[in-house]
Amino acid sequence: MPYVESSIHIQGSRDIAYSMAKEMENYPLYMESVQEVRVLTRDPEENSTITKWVTNVDGRVIRWTEKDIFDDEAKTISYRQISGDLKKFEGEWRFQTEGDGTLVTLTVDFEFGIPMLAGLLNPILKKKTQANCEAMLRAIKDHVEKQKFSRSEDVV
């Protein structure tokens, strides 16, 4: 089962980066590969959502529904596919204060679901997933830093 972990440093507060990441329904506005994210349910008691995703990675449309659990104290978002195109798809977003900014880490643990082709496909899928994670992290970084600088311009 392929596992991918990517990190990026953002010049911005941990709280702002985490808040933006929690607003998954806005991802299509600034993440190229994410076509749609719909929040199907919100559970305030569990601090979780059920979200439906449509992505396009190199011309391949992938659809799934996931459960997202938000830990506002630890600033983590755990997700797990509950139905969809892959056999397994789960991971975590972590937000840690680092110096004057935030280190954001995104993990993905997935399984394509065709054992006979796993040896051939897993290295390719892992590379594509790594690239997609890095693109998502860059998009969050750009979005957070743009917000930070536009707010500081308002103050001046």
C-alpha cells in the first residue's frame, strides 16, 4: 500500500492555515486538481464532516466520499474514505508552529484495489499522488500568504 507524506513551510499563522484547510468546499477555487468538494453533513458534537470529492489528476477523474475529523486543539484533520473509486484512501493534515510560520504536513495512505496490477501501478500512482499533495500544499501556502499580505496592506 503506497504511503505519501509531503510538507511545506507557510509564512502565516497556524490558526489561519488550519482554518483555511478546514474550508474544504473552497478548495476548487484555488486547487487545480480539485473539481468539487461538497459538504454532505456536519456533526458539531464530533467536530466532523462527510464530504464528497471529485478530482482530476492528469485527466483521470477520481470520486470518493470521506469522513473528516477536525481536532481544533491539536490542529489536525484526519480523513478516511467511506466510499469511492479506491479501495483505501486515508490520511491527515497536520499544522505545527515553526519559527515565524507554520509547517503543514499532508499524508496519504491509499490502495488502488487491483492486486495483480499493484506492482506495476503503485510506483506510478505514488509519484502522481506525491505531486498532487505537493500541489495542494503549494495552493494552501499561496492562499494563506496572499491573505496575510492583503490583510497587512489594509493595515498600512
